[in-house]
Amino acid sequence: MGSKSMLKYLLRRFIFLLITYIVATTIVFILPRVIPGNPLSQILSNLSRVAQANPEAIRAAEKTLMEEFGFGKPWYVQYFEFITKALRGDLGTSITFYPRKVIDLIIPVIPWTLALLLPATVVAWILGNSLGALAAYKRNTWIDKGVLTTSLIVSQIPYYWLGMIFIFFFGVKLGWLPVQGAYSQGTIPNLSWSFFIDVLKHYIMPFASIVVSAMGGWAIGMRLMVIYELGSDYAMFSEYLGMKDKRIFRYVFRNSLLPQVTGLALSLGGVLGGSLITEIVFNYPGTGYLLFRALTTLDYPLIQGIFVILIASIYLANFVVDFVYALIDPRIRLGQEA
């Protein structure tokens, strides 16, 4: 009976996520097309230089490109082709990097984004929740006030401000760290120790800016959750029974972590989207930086391709969280049946 209810619950969640995925990809299809401008302007400009401003050659090239990208077809035909190709894993050809395939552009940058944002997100989550729990446990002390004040300030600092402050002090004034890129220009990626050190030096500032900026939000959220749990009936009843504070706090901490785990899963799910501003500020070759280039050149297929992968990763993370929640707490799946 338990496994049957679990299957029903997961099937409902899967259908719901599938419907929302189609809605989300529809929005992704529409949004680039409402931005003013001709997506083929850049590639036609390049062709005009090659063709020495021959109008007939340019018109012929434009006609060929319109047919290849399908921009001359009715919007609903374009939409149907986009959805069916996306489901088959075909994300089309990039306009900016013509004739390279979108998937060939996205795959090489994914490891850089994952290597930067996955550890940064997890470290920020661990540090933020630890500090938030400590502040709640030491409520109304200097530790609580210090953590809360610092978290409020840090959480309000935009990524790009913090990144530029780091660049100014550690890159320009002190000259300790390189200010842009994932490794030094002219270096060929290899498995040597010197290349690893070079990558690490380029990695420190973007990593630190993400951790510091995100840590404050986690700390504030965890502090509020722990304070709420400390005022709940089971915590107060345990205190009346004479249970030690540290033991009560362990129970409270575990219960407070559950919503934070959800937040972490969603953050990890969206990690492929990259921290756009951070990657732009540091010229870091991740998916966020690639998306920025696609947006500035109105590269419809590349914009759509990045978002299709981003949305799929978020929904996959949601589905995994739903599954874990249902395993941990049967009331969730039973509540869905009620």
C-alpha cells in the first residue's frame, strides 16, 4: 500500500512538472521574439564584408539563413519544431557562432559553471545555516547581534559590487590574484600542477564573492526557522520535562533544516544557469557568460538551448526533492491523496 501511494504521488508530480515544463519552454520560445531587432543582423553583417557589399549575394544568403533557422515560417510551426526537437535533444544551430551547434557550445562551458557554483553554493549553505543556528541558539547575545547584522548587510550587497570590490583590492591594489578568466591567456589546458595552480588563482575571487553574498541569506533564514521551532509545543514540552538545552537544540536543528534542504536543492538545480553577473564581472567562461553573449546578439537558438537545459535541471531537482520528502515524511504523499 505504501509503495502504491508513493507511485501515485510521484506520477502526479511528474505530470505536473511535465506540464509546467512545457509552459516554461513556451515562455522561453516567446520572450526572445518580443525583443526588437533582427537576430540575423550580425551574421549578415559579416557576410556583407566577405561578399564586398554585393546585394544579390547578401539577399541570397539571408534567404538561405531564413530557411535554415525557420524564421520565415508561421510562429506556431516554429514553436512545434522547437518543442519536438528539444525533446529529441536537438537544440539547433547558433546564429552568433554559425554554423556550430548549440549543444556543442553549451557542453564545454557546463563543467566551468558546475565547478564554480556547486562548491560555492554548498559551502555558502553550510556556513550560512551553521551561523544562523548559532545565532538563534545564542539569541540576544553579541553573537546573535553580530551574525544578524553582518548577514543583513552581506545579503544586500549585489554580486557585482562584491566582485568589483574583490577585484579592486586583491587584483589591482595588492596584485595577489588575476582579475578575469578561468586561466591565464595563452595557456593551453592540461593536467599539470602549474595549470591547476593557475586555475585555482582565477577561481578564488569568483568563488568567494558567491559564498559571501549567498551566506547571509541562508543565515537569516536558518535563524528564523530555529527561533520558530524553539517556540513550538514539542520544544517547550521537552524543556518542561527537564531535557537538556543541547539535546532540544539538536531536534530543533534537524526540523529547521528541512526547508533549507529544499532551498539548497532548488539552488543546485539552477546552478547551470550560472551566476550571470559573477561570470560577466570575472569574464568566467560559464553558462551565465554564454547566456549574456546570446542575449546581446539575439541568438534565439542559443538562448532557448541554455534555458531548456536550465529549466530541465531545476525541474529534475524538484522531482528529486519531492521523492526524498515523500520518503522522509509519509504525511506528504498521504496529504496529496486526501
